[in-house]
Amino acid sequence: MIHMPLCYIWGWPAVGAYVNIRYILVTICSSTFSFSSSLLFICLFYIFLMFIFERNREQVEEGPRERHTQNPKQAPGSELSAQSRTWGSNSQTLIEKLRLLLLQTPSYDLEDKTIIQYRGSILELQELLHLKFNVATERLLRQASTLADLDSGNMEKVIQDENVALYVWANLKKNPRYRSVRFSETQIRFEIPRILATSGIAIRLLHTHYDHATPLRPVSASLQGHTATVTHFVKDEVQKGEAEISKELQEEYKQQECESVSVCEEETKVEEQGDIEVQMSFVQEESEATKCKLEMKLLSEAVFAAQLLLIENANEKPCFCEDNEVDLCQFTTLGGVYHLDIFELPPQCKPMKGWMIVEILKEGLQKYAYPPESTEDFETENAFPPIEVTLEVQENVIFFEDPMVARWDAEGKHWQTDGISNVLYQSEERLITFSLETFGPVTLIQDTHINMPFQSWELRPLDVNKVLLTVTTVFTEIQIQIKENLCMLASVKVGNKKHSSTLEGRWMTPISFILALKETGLNIFPTGHSHFYVVINHKEPLVEIKAYRQLALLSSAFAFGWSKWNVECSSKKVIVKLREHLTEEEPVQDPNWTLLMFSGDRAQRLKINENSETFSEALKEETEFHSTLYHLVKDFASKEAMEKIRSSKCQFIDSVCYMLLSTRLLSYS
């Protein structure tokens, strides 16, 4: 009799039906039914039993016939891969939504327990997603013998979708001369040693276009404390103001009551009561206005605290990295993660009298240890040489220099560069080849600040509530369009050549857009630790925030650009060049720029220009000092320009300001 925990039989419902029917027949025959009635029941059940078995046999026999006639790449296993892809896509979507929720919501609006809950949910979903891929791989490998290639006798399977690519190879023939594993219609290749070529193993490459290996960065306690202090201070002021308003209302009401009691005539009393209601209504309106002002103050302080977090420099590095450990503040993983695994080949399906029987191991899919912990039983010292691997680099990722290869250290929970040798990157073919001592997750890394500091920048209006931000670096020129609360990649140039990107033409919210640019290698967004790795032109955070706010406010009618004199002035001042720009024409080669200097509370036009030989803070003739850039440009701006500024939407101004704060053009140019 077949033991169910160890066997999986196709068509098992039919066997279950047979067992149940046999039990019913025995019960009937042993009951008080007459012999003729029992015989009638037995005949009817026998006909029903034959019908079930015949239908099941047709389904079982139809499967092998289809597998022999189909292409091995489209053979069975497609249905389980489709289920895994659907489940994986849904899980990945949920993970991305949780990540965006944590990034978009200020830390002072989320309780600590909520942040912990969201981060825990992300980790659980990531683990479940990887477990699902392992289960799908195990089910696929059980059918390896039915999917074997006619020429080599081994199994090869490739499954791809938008976020994941799965490559599985099963060594069924164990031919020692078959040492090179290459997946057809791809450039992915493995050069395996003799010991693997003669072992019953399977090689799996799971390429996820996302990175679930790198741990989530913890929220800085100092930043949380800073925002919490600001918020609690303002909330205390609001509560204090509301208490004073309530007290004033009670006093006014008591005073009006005393005055109304002293009136004797009934008509006069009615009139006084009406006056009381009017005065009470007026006082309530005043209290609502005061409350609204306090709430606006709370919102203003909260927004300022959030903006300050974007440009505040950390006082020290978050951690000290050991030898060969990748510093994730200095480097970024790009192109996803390549999960390289060697598995022991599970028991294969066996046909038996129209059935397909397979042994299912309780411990599930088992990894093959390469190299093993002990190598004493092997004759030669070089029995376990490094395995040469060739991988395809994701198409939408840009590497401005040859990428580095890093492997995941499961014990230390970090990326490291040891155990990898002979790295060769072919940029034209987008292939990378390297030798790996032991299998595991690997990734490609690039310097996070390779495009910093910037060489120049320009913010130019295209229309009302629409601007074009151009950032020029050593390797690339990036143009970003901003409208309302959306951003879009307009164009990318690499080495004076236009580079096509999948992000072009896609409007996204600012945070989603920044994440998408970083994932493709176009990182122009400094972090709080970037000043440890890049020489910057430091500016005071308060001055920088006020300057970005003013530039965003005027961006519908004025073009702004980088000035070489911004480096010469002190950290408490910024200098930009400005000109009125009302049409959507291409920028002039030598426009007539005006230089402005702003210190947060004073703005002025400078006497020098961009071509002057020496720097001077002298005020331009016939001009005045002003408190803001807005009041400064009113002296010389046209009526049309001022009308465009007044018609700018708040969402648009906020989006432009957020992008300026994220790029920190005044400090990193």
C-alpha cells in the first residue's frame, strides 16, 4: 500500500473515491439490506467507479503525450510558474507600497510601533516570496526527467517575467565531459568542475530585478527625536492657545448673562439676547481664525522639519566597515540580485501502469554544499576550483564605470567582495564574467556618488506650473520635467550621446521618481552621509532651504542656473544666476544673466557678472536690498512674469522645492 506522506500520485482524488466507495459497499453488504438490493447498489457503484477511473486515466495518459511533443522550454511546469509569477507579482507590489508609505510619510506622523509593524511585514513578505520560488523550483525539478533535452539528456528551463528571471539546469546524465552549461538563447553560462559534472545536482539562477537581500536601513533615532521635539513644541502652543480661547469664551458668556438679567422689559431682554448671540458668534469666528493660524503654524513647522531632514548632514558615519565589506553609504547595488544555488536533484517522477509516482522528501529541496566543509576524502587539493559564471546585465541599468561584484554574507548580513576573482565586464554586450569560490546571492555595485559633485545645473520654465531641471555631471546630462505633483525623465545623455531609458515619458510622484532613477544608476540625490565621500560647497541648512523655496516660487517665470561665484561666497550665502523666461523656446547660448546673492533674510543683485575676473559682493548700481528674492525681482520683472508667478499652483511649487532639496544643487555643484 502506498504511504501518502512520501508519495504524490497524479489522480489521487480517484483513489480517494475508490477507498470511500469500498467502505460504502462493505457497509451496505453488512447491513440489513436484501441480497438483491445490495447487488443493485454494488452494480451502480461499480459503473460509477469505472467512470471515474477511466476519466482519470485519460487525463494521466494525455499529460505524457503532451510533454513528449512540446518544446522543453514550454513543457509542463508552465502552469506552476504562472501561479508563482502571479503570486510573486502581487507580493512585490505590496512590498513596494509599504516601502513608499514609509518613505512618503514623515517620521513624526508614524508611531514607532507602526514603523516596526510595516518593516516587519516587508521582511515577512520577502521571506514568503523567496520560499514560494523554492517550492516552485522543487516541483519543477521533480519533473526534470520528463523535461529532458533530447540532445544532451539534461533538463534546461527558463522562465521570465517583468521582475524575475528563473534559470534551472538539472544534471540527469552525469556526463564528466559535459562541463559547460549554457542556457539557450541567452549568454548566461557556467563552467562547472568535474565533481559537479558527475553528481546528481541542479543549478538555479534566480535573478530578481529588485534587492531583497540588503537589510532595510534603520530610522535614525536622532532625526526622530529632532522632528518629535519640533512637533511637540508646536502642539503644546496649539493646546495652550485653544485653552485661552475657551477661557475667553466662558468669560464673555458670563458677562453677557449678567447684563441680560439686569434688563427688566421683556422686549429689551429679547433684543439683548440677540446681541449676545451675535457677539458670541463673532467671538467663535475669532477663535476659529486663531485656531486656524495655530494649525497653520504647526503645519509650517512640520514642513520645515521635514525639509531640514532632506539636507541635514550627519555628524558621523553610521558604521565602520570591516575588510572586504561593502559600505552601503558609499556604494549602491544595481541591477537586482542574482541568487546562485546548487541543489541536490530530488527523486524523479516514474510512470507506473498509467500513473505518475514520485517520492516527496519531507525536508524539501536540499542545497548541495560546494565546496564541502571537509575535503579530506578527496584525492586532489584542487578538486573544488572556483566556478566561472557569465551573467547578463539588466538592460535599463547604467554603469558609468566597470561594476564591482559583491557576494552576500549570510552570517554577517552584509555584502562583501572577497571570494570573487577574474572579473571581466563587456560593456557593449552587457555581460560580466567572474569566478566564484562558493555559490550564493551576488550583485553588482557602483559608487553612489559617481555623478557628484555636479558640474552645472539649470532650472528653466516651460509653461505655467511646468519646468525643466537640467543637471550636468562628469558622465551624463539628465533632464527632468516637473509639473504639478509629478516628475518625468525627459532625456539622458551619456558621453554626448542620447541614451534611451525605460523611464522616459513616465510621470511619477517625486519620491517614486527618485527611487526609480536610483535603481537605474542615475543617482543625483545626496544623502546625509554623502559629504563624507564628496568634496562639497557647504551651505548653512537654513539658508539653503529658504533659497530653494524662493527658486521654486519664481520658477514659472524665471530661469535659474549655476554660478561659479557660489563657491567664492561664504557658507551663509548663496549665489545663482537669473533671467526672465516667458516662452518655451530653446535656451539661448549666451543669455543675459543677472547674478543674485541671498543670505536667507537679505537678497541683492551683484555688480559683477559670470565673466568677471574677481569676486565682489558689491551691490549693483540703482538697485536695493530686499528681504526675499520675490520682492527683489518685483523691481525689474514684467507684469506677465509676475502674473505667472501668482498663478502657480501650490502642488507645483512644492514638487519643484522637493526636487531642489533632494538634489541640493547649491551645495553639490
